[in-house]
Amino acid sequence: MPRIRPNFTKSPYFVDEPGNWHLQPGAPKELQKELETYLRDLETIDEPGTINGIRIDPL
């Protein structure tokens, strides 16, 4: 299944350095928030029985 590319990665403000994603100075606040949220979500560890942190109950 292909992954959806986050919108901030399509911005001219986005800097794709390996291990150091960041935005250039002057990036819009909404873009900054999107990147911060994305990076924070990457730190979320999926536990067994969950998908993206959502518990999946067996039928």
C-alpha cells in the first residue's frame, strides 16, 4: 500500500536532510505545526493490537 506524502514535504520551505527534516525560516505557521505534529507522531510506538495507536479489538 503506498504511503501518502505529507503536504509539508511538497513545500518550497521544506528541507529534506537525512535525519534532520526542517523548514526554512519564514515558513507559514500552519506548515510548521504540520511538521511538528508529524515528527511527534513518529515517536509514538505502536503496541501489539493497535494500528497507528488505535486499539483493534478482535471480533
